[in-house]
Amino acid sequence: MRRYLYETFHPDIYHGFGKKPPFFEGWYFKLVDATEQHRYAIIPGIFLAEDATQNHCFVQVLNGTTGEATYHAFPAEAFQAHPEQFDVRLAQNRFQGDQLTLNIQDELLNIAGTIHFENRAPFPVTLAAPGIMGWYGYIPFMECYHGVVSLDHTLNGSLTINGQSVDFTHGRGYIEKDWGQNFPSGYVWQQTNHFHSPGTSLTASIAMIPFLNRTFPGFIIAFWHQGLLYRLATYTGAVTEKLQIDDDCVYWVVKDRNYRLEMTSQRTAGGLLHAPIRTEMHKRVDETMRSTVGVRFTSLDGHVIFEGEGRNAGLEVHGDLAGLITG
């Protein structure tokens, strides 16, 4: 019980100690340089299967500018995690809440260097809501858990990528993670922290959630602006007014008893990432980092709290979406 509670109140750390397979855990580090010409997602993680021959850890690298994605697998034994803080090592790579160090040299990619994260905006953890999942974070049998480590931060450092030095100093970053047994059967996820002025970040996802012999569309949204965090989620009583998805656009409107959030995301081509199913890490998820998200956030009396367009947005639209579309 002590370990369970510690992990619940520290969603950033590794949750796999003592877990039975199938189990996966992965962290998502978004890196965008100051010129916004270089965009990368670095995704370290581990996959433990019922068939132990499938066990491995990995680092995925998505070049968000070109859409090229590479998957670098290592033996599961190369994975090490601190039991009480966010400190994960995979072979010669290390990932922490305040920095990452990469050293991958193989036939797919050569990438090495250290990036420090400064002026981080960690997602609050409280007794009532231990992270972005709210009270759902206490439930021990969810198929997939989600956490946000840092809503926004500045970058300091550089990476050498295939012989080219890329300076990320004064760029912006974001960190989140997932863990559990399986990704949802259908979901939409989007994130951006590049608006007309620093200090604004949006992360929003909606998915088909299996829960107590039924499945429902659940969503979690965090909008951080001028030091204030606004949460709109199924567990807060917010509802989806409309969700429309076509080949070019995702239009999503959510409201609660105080606010209304309108998001219009442009779909662009991306790279194929591996994502967990119960038996393997399957190459199936198309993610772009070149989307834009138009955001209009108002109070219900019509007062405009924020209106703007987020750049360098991550966007995934995947799986059976019929149960999500409404309005």
C-alpha cells in the first residue's frame, strides 16, 4: 500500500516495480529550438509482455520537422529507474525531470548531448487530484494512466544529430507520460505551448475509457495561462459540446459551469510511432508536431480570457473514433 500511494502522488516516477505483464511505461519529451526550425519528440520507455521474449526498453526519436521517426530497442535489463524520484536510465541515455542526456549511435540515427530544463511549470499534485487524471489516478485497475510532468519550460543545451549541432538554448519544452497495460482503442491528443507570448500551454486528450464493464468517452484538458491552471475534464463535470473530425481538422468544444473552451486543430502529416498493445509495441500511431491549434477560452458570460493560435502542436488522431464524435 505504501508503494501504491507513493506512486500515485508521484506520477512522474517509474510505476513498474512489481507489476505483472503486460505493462508499459513511457515518457514524452518535447524539444523545440528558439528558431522553431528544429522540433523533436524524445520518448523513452519500457515494455513488458506476457511473452518475456518480447520484453525490451526503447528510445523513440521523432523529427517533428521532417516526420522521420526512429525506434531504438535495448534489452529490458538496460533499463534502470530510481524508486523514489524521476530518474530513468536506458543504456547510455538518462532522463530526469530537469534534464535529459542522449547517446545513441546506430545505423538509424546518431544523436548525443544534454538538454537542461529551466523554469519548469510542474503539474500540481494534491490529495483531491493526484495529477491530471484527478481522482481516477487512485483507481488501481485503469487500462492506461496519464501524467503531465511539466506544462512548459525553457531549454538550455544542444544535441549533435547525425553530425550536426543543434542548439536548443532558449527554446521551449514539455514533458508528459503514460503507463499501464494498453493504449486506448480510440483517442485524440493534442498539445502546444507555443503561443504569441510565453507562459501559455494547452494539453488536451479524449479517449474511449474501459471502466467497470463499460466504455465511455473521457477527456482531460489542462490550460495553463498567466500562472493559472484551468482544468476541464470528465471528472470535473465538464462536457463535450461538439467534437468533429475530418481529414483536415479536429474541432472540439468543451464547457463546464464556468468556462467554454473552443479548439480548432489543423491536421498535418507526421511520423509513425510505436505504441503499446497487450502483446507488442506496435507501429501504428501517426503523430505530427507541425499542427496548429486555434484556442478561444471564455467565461460563460462571454468574457474572452484568451484567444490565440498555438504553433508546433503535437497531434494524434487514432483508432475507432465513432464513440468520441458528438454534436
